[in-house]
Amino acid sequence: MVNASPEPLRTIVRGALLTGARYSELARMHVADFHRDSGTALVRTSKAGKARHIEITAEGLGFFNEITAGRAGGEFLFHRDGAAWGKSHQQRPLAEACRAAKISPAASFHTLRHTYASLMVMDSVPLMVVARNLGHADTRMVEKHYGHLASSYVREAIRSAKPLGIGDTAKVVPLAGI
């Protein structure tokens, strides 16, 4: 779908896949909202009405460095020939990109948010970290929608734990007060 998307749609689609941000959040971002030093993107007003910083992956940092290079801080980060993306300006071009990429049913920007979250969870990013980047107050929504993808994270965490030293000569450590 990314390759089937014409510019400037391709840029905002990549931004969505690399941040998990909502379309409205991306459409309102300015160049100055990317903080190169901290590796974050500022969402000034989220769905909940609060500001948040999205931590950006190494791949995302390369992308954001590229699209902000030499641009003024007040410019829209994602734009259509300098103009802001409007409330539903993405719908028709996204549907056309999905048709060209033979994606049926067509993906929405919310699908891109789900894709980001799924990929993060499958890459063993802790659920609380994913939840915070998505702007959720806790892990309930992430657990509900993506928890089934985290079983490999639990498996790897357990298997990478230090040896307990249990063997033929293992000591039993008594618990005080029990």
C-alpha cells in the first residue's frame, strides 16, 4: 500500500505506520513537533485532549530526519503541497492506493494504527510502552486488541531469565514469616 500511495499520501501513511498516531494527530503536526534530540514527536492535542510525546524507532528517526531537513518549524509536517490535510482528505486517495495494491477490504488510517501496535507487540515491546505511545492511560485496550500477539514476549522473557541454580544441590530458601 505504501508503494501504491502517491505523494503526499505516501509520506503521511509512512508517518502513521512509524508512530501509530491517529490521522488527525498527524494532520495537525508541525515540523517543530519532531524533536530530533529526544527522538520524539509531539502530539499537542490527542483524542483525550492531552499532549503526549511519541517515542520514535530508529527507522522512524531516519524518516523524520529526512522529511524535516531544511524545513521551517511552523510548516505542517505532513502536507499536500503546503496545505494542511483536512478532516477527510485522506479517504479517497487511501482507497485508491488500496485498490492499486489489491488490498480488500481497503485499509483505513485506523488500520495503520493497528498495524503499528501489532508490529510493536510482536517485536516484544512491553504493552505499557505501546499503550503510552498510542496515548492510552493503561494497557487495557492494548491487552484487549493485541495481547494475543504478546505470548512470544512472555516466552522470551521467561527463557532469557537468569538460571535459578536449581539442580541436585539446590538450596531451598525459607520465606520468613510464612
